[in-house]
Amino acid sequence: MGDKRETRPVVIALTVFSALLVGIAGWAGPAPRIGPVCGVLALGALFLELLAVPLSTFGYFSAAPACVVALALVPEGGSAIAVFTALAGVTLRTLTRGRPDRHERMQEALTDLVPLLLAAFVAGSLHRVGIWWASAAALAGAV
């Protein structure tokens, strides 16, 4: 069966694939008007992700999700830009500052990425589907 700490490559592939699908679905709508606010929030998210503080037991504490969710909420942004920013930030942090063990590094990336992608998608969908449907989607994803 393998080591319990082992992260299956299928899980990683499905997570990245679903994130890309969410990003592509966001681009399928009206073209986002990328403005200076988007640039500041995206660069801020990347910078804050590199400043994330490692926790003693597992994972990192980062303020970057605040920028990612704000990026999904601004009219110039949207879920597609927020998802790609989240992917870039977590990947950059994982490659530069991840744990020494490869399996722990992958688990850290997944545990940070999945809730962040869900939050970015729900926040970006608020203006299209309304608060009730977005909340229902968040609850369905959390179950």
C-alpha cells in the first residue's frame, strides 16, 4: 500500500487540473479588465506567500489568501486571475521554502492550495450567482 505520508500523484494531478479548469472557466466569461489594482494585489499575494512563516508542526501561516480573495472580488479581477495567482504563489513558496521531504512538501502545497482555490472561486462567483448560491457551493465543497 505504501507509506501513509505518501501523496498520490493522482491527487496532485486532479487538484492542479481542477484549478486550471476553474481558471479557464473564468476566462470563458467576459474578458477581465486587468488594471493596476489587479497587479498590486497579485504581486502582493506573491510577496506575502514568500514571507509565509513556517509553523512548528505542519504548514505555513500566510497572509496571501487575503490578497487572493480580494483579487477575486474586485471587478477588474475575477476567479480566473485569483486562481492563477494562488497557483503561482503556492508553487513558488513550495519550490523555494518547502520542507525537505518531498512528500511533506506536496502535502503542504495541497493543504494550502485546495481551500484557497475554493475561496477564490466562490469569491469570484459572488457577483454572478449571488451570495446564496456561492454559499451553497462553499458548503458543498466543505462537506
